[in-house]
Amino acid sequence: MTVRLTDFYADWCGPCKTQDPILEELEADYEDVEFAKVDVDEEQEVANEYQVRSLPTLVIENDDGIVERFVGVTQRGDLEDALSDAGV
């Protein structure tokens, strides 16, 4: 099963910069998860498709669809729980 964590961000977003080190740590520890970053200023169509209204927004999905969505800075433990729910 494929599990993906997508980070919707913008360069001007302060909380997004706070989220970055948490995601970098997770990416180093979870080699079987696909990590993607979507700059909402550059890829507005993708952001609209996922109904992103606030930043940062993190979306965890697997082959069955979206498992969890987080809005705002999200702690590592919450992300790990959601990744577990997604099948990691």
C-alpha cells in the first residue's frame, strides 16, 4: 500500500517554516512513505483540488484515499499516529 504525506505550504508562511523540521525528521525515519511538498502559490489547482484554505495543511493518504488532514503546525506524534492509521 502506498502512503503519501503532502505538505501544502507557501514561502511567506511563518508556521510552514515551523513545520518543516518536523517533516524533515519524519521523512528521514519513514522511508516507506512518499513525502510531497506543494507550494500553493505555484500550484493553485492542486491546492484547490484538496480544498486547502489555511497553511500549513498536511494531507495523509493511502490507496483508499485521504486518511487524515491537519491544518496548522502539527506535532510529530500526531503525524505518526495518522501514518499508522494509514497503514505504515
